[in-house]
Amino acid sequence: MFAYYLRLALHSLRRNVVLTILMILAIGVGIGASMTTVTVFRAMSGDPIPEKSAQLFAIQFGNWPMNGPQMVPGDGEGLQEQISYREAVNLMDAHAATRQAAMYSTGLALTPANPQLQPFQVQARATYRDLFPMFDVPFRYGGAWSADDDRDHAEVVVISRALNDKLFAGANSVGKTLSLDNHDYRVVGVIEKWEPIPRFYDLTTDKYGTSGDLFLPFTRAIEAQMETWGNSNCSGNVDPGWEGRLNSECVWIQFWAELPTPADVTRYRAFLKNYATEQQRSGRFDWLPRTGMHDVPGWLIHEHAVSNEVRILVLVSFSFLAVCLLNAMGLMLAKIMGRSGDMSVRRALGANRGAVFSQCLIEAGVIGLAGGLLGLGLTILGLLGLRSLFSDEVNRLSHLSPTDVGLAVLLGVAATVVAGLYPTWRAVQVQPAWQLKAQ
Amino acid sequence: MLKMTHLSKAYRTEVVETYALREFSIHVREGEFVAVTGPSGSGKTTFLTIAGLLEEFSGGEYRLDGADVRGLNDNQRSRLRNEKIGFIFQAFNLIPDLNVADNVDVPLRYRGFNGAERRRRIQESLERVGLAARSRHYPSELSGGQQQRVAIARALAGSPRLLLADEPTGNLDTQMARGVMELLEELHRDGATIVMVTHDPELAIRAQREVHIVDGQVVNLTSSPRLVVGAHAGL
């Protein structure tokens, strides 16, 4: 009977084309608006590293007094989102985690070997070799630099695929040199496209930014006095000069640790507390510094990776969808009640309530399917509109996955079937005798 | 075939209870052609809708083809209606966006026949009413008489035990009405049991038996000679 009801639905939709188009439009516009915001929302709130997100921890350390200036608005723990250079060095030296990496964002001037290319600035991340295996960064050529390179402040770099394409036309550049800030750096690895969204390991500036053009040893960046391109917040006196900054309580470095098991987490937590106690005993603080650890999902929540504005936008768009569905429901009610004569004839000819219900619901499903497909088209247009209006950042967020496509169509059908329940119920309540008497 | 005994149908509101049928008894035997007549508001259509299982009754007994229909649920009533009853309506009640064959197909679909059986029955019933050549036409492309013939074909397609006709010629001109009536008579001669509600005394007289309803009750026509005279006066 499904095929029969489907054929009847198509007949019925052709009977009143204007009403049908209005219903499909109402649903399509609602789906389009909600799916556009949901697509962006999902990208913003998705797990950027699902395989390991529960094993990677952002480390916080309370080197500022409790009554100091607030660093993270709304942070109930009174902890900053970054740590100082002294903590970074001490925590790296302790090797208390399976893997650990301090890091900060910086930039260098690159002078290409090809004289036809002008020098340009590259965005770099100063870090330790552990970052690559810890974050499962995929390599196209070569690999991470060695632990010795970290220790020796080596002038080595891992570059992005985009930079490799630009400078070496995609060829294997491992072993080649790059002139950065007038120093030669040896390329040891080229990574594949690696763009976790959000950029969980550094949410201080551009939460949805790229992972940059290259990576270099943290120790080398410090030695070369490379300034941070990220946020730097200070408490207390800061002596002038680079050494002054390194010895200050300014926080400007992100620190991540890989802790594969719950026992590792417990151990690391204890280690942090001991470290804090040691630092207090050493006379550095007259308070016991608090410590914090957040896995990736917890860190995204802590750092408000998805802004309240986006959440509100999703709510508004779904409210709009609800209004559209109410309109569609009204139109569907008018359409179905306009055919109550047909329904009563069918009842007289042997259709039970279930048959009438199925027929109407399948008709609603067909409208929903058409509305869902239209909504999908409008979602694609909406995302294209967002891309043309906003930055690359939005561009990176606005990809429609096969799941999103399925979701749009499913949402259209499901929402319309739900909206069609009331008109269908009304159709089922039609008393065939009264309809026939009226005729 | 159709037996109602002391049947009543009351419509209740908060303040008033109105009886459309009261102590209504009728027995239609297999193969009979019965005309049900009466003035407007007498309860003719209510009788027809109850007989067709489209409406519940308030009291009394109703047996259709030997089965007591009281207390049947919607599914059971729908199945019984589909299998045993064929409806012919005054306004034809064809579905406008289905062609002739698809209209005849409607009750067969709910009966659950397979495709071949449905096609056979559609063909046979359309041939019976002389419209086999019009099976792909839509109702709007047919005359009133042809539409009523399609409705009769639809009623016949499921081989029902009982045909219920509600003013079958009410929307037709004299010539078309004559054609439809001749078709019903032919069906009766072939053994169909027909109950026809009509205002028209000319049609009523052509039935085998006439049952007259006044104020929801069957009136004995032999004790109301004026009615019979009146009915025959129009011939």
C-alpha cells in the first residue's frame, strides 16, 4: 500500500500546486535557516581530536594571587588559561607525563630561495617534539625533530603542506633549508593538512584559526627571543628586556600533557600539587598556587569555544523553523480538511482510520522530503553566503558533511510528519456519514 | 441480508435528544430491490448510513448478512463495509484527481486484492456499465450519467452482497436518470440485492418493494393510501 499512498500523495500535491509550493517553501526556508546555523555550531562545538580528547590535558597553574586581576572572565577557579615561562620549563624538565609540550604562537620573516618570491611573514608555533605524536599530527614527508634538537636549540622546522606547496611545489623538502629571520633552518618534516576545529591547543586568540605555517623548537624560539603572537598577561613587576619577561609571572605559554590512563591522570594531578607546594616553600609565593587540568572537551567548555551568541542563534533559527512548521501545519490542515470529502468517500469504500492516517502521513512525508531537499539547497546557499560575507575562519567552519546532508533531509521529513500529525488526526476524525449527508 | 429490529438512532446535545430513527424495523431479503422513501428529514439517509456501517446506532439490533454488527470496532466495520456493501451516492463522489479505472480501484485496494485481480475486476465492472473505453478518462471529462455509471462500477467491483443507493438519479437529467435506473434494474435481475433511498415516486415504483419512512419510523403504505396514490400520481 505504500506505493499506492505515495502515488495518491503525488496526485494530491499536483491538485493544488500553489498550496503545495507554499508548504514546501515554508519547510525549506525553516530547514535552510536552522541547518545553516547548526552546521556552523556543530563545527564549532565538535571534538577536534576524538580519538584522544580524553587523554590530552591543558595544564593551568595559579602563579597569581587570588585577589589579583581576573584573567579569564567567569573563571571560577581564578586560574589563567596560560602559564609562565618558568612553569613551562619546570614542567617540561619534570617529564611527569607520557608526553608533554609547552608551546606558543610566534612569527618569522621568511626569505624564499626563489628570487621571484618576495619575503613574507609566516605564522609559527614554538613547541617541543612531543606535540606531533601527542596530537597525532600526520606527516607527508619526514617527521618531528629529535629530543636532542629540543635540547640543543636546533635550527630545524616542520612546515605545513601549504607552505611546502608554495616554496617547493609540493616536492619532498626534507633536508632543504629555509631562511627565517636571516637564519637558516633545516626542514625535517612536512605535515599533511592538519586543521583541528576548534584549534583546541591554543584558544587564546583565534579559536578557529589555522595551525600555522611551521613549527620550530621552543628552546630555539626562546634563544632567538621570538615574541609571542598570542596573548600575554602579566601580574606584578616585570623587569625590562627578554630575561625580565622569562623571569616574570607573565602568562603566555600553553602547556599540554598526554595522560593515557586514569592512573596517569591521578599521578599527574598529585605531581602538580607537589610542584605547587614546592614553589610555595621555595618562597616564590606566599600562597599555595592552585592547579588545573582539563581534557579537550572540558577545555572547550572552560574556554567558551562556542560563544553564547552562537547558541542563541541556533535557538533563534530553530524557533524560526518551528514558526515555519506551524505555517506548514496550517496549510496542511487547510489542504487535508479541504479533502475531507474524499476521505469520507474512502472511508465509505472500506478504508479504516489507519489507512486514512497512513495516506495523510505519507503525503506529509513527501512534502517534508521536498522541503528537506529545498532546505538542503538553501543551506548550501546560506553557507556560501556566510563564506562570501565573512573571513576564512567561517569558511573553515561551513563545510556540509554527508551527515549534515542526511540530517537536513531527515529533519525535513521528521518535522513535517510531526507537523502533519494534527491535520492527519483531524482527517481521521472526519465522520464519513456526516460528510456524505452534507453532500 | 439486511435486518434491523427496533433500531433507534438518537442525536444528543446538552439540552435536547432528537431521534432520527425510532423503533425502526426492516428486513431486506437476498435478491430484493427495495426503495426507501419519505419526506425530507424523515430519517432515510440516517437509515442508509447505519445500514452502510458509516454510523453507529443507539439501540435495537442490526444484522448484516447474518452477522450482528453491534460492538464492532472501526477495523471490523471497515472490512465488513468493504466486503459486503457497495455504495452509490447522489453526488457520485468520484475522486476528481483519479481516472475512471483508479476510482473503481479504490475499494479493491482496501480489500487487498493483487494487481491482476484488481485489473480483472476493474475491466469487468466497467464493461458492465458500458464504460470500459473510458477507463483513462477523468471524472471531469464525463457526463453526469457516465460519472454515476463509474460510481456503480466502483460499487460493483468488489462483488458486494448489498448495494446501497442514495438518490442515485438525484443529480441527473431525465434521460440520464432513465439509463442509470435501467442499469440498476438489470443488476437486480442478475441477482443483486439493492436498497435505494429516493424522493422520486417514479423510481420507487420501479423497485420490487417500497418502504416508507416518516419521522424515523416505517409506515405501512397500505394503511396510508394517499401516500401510495400520491406516489403513483407522478407516474
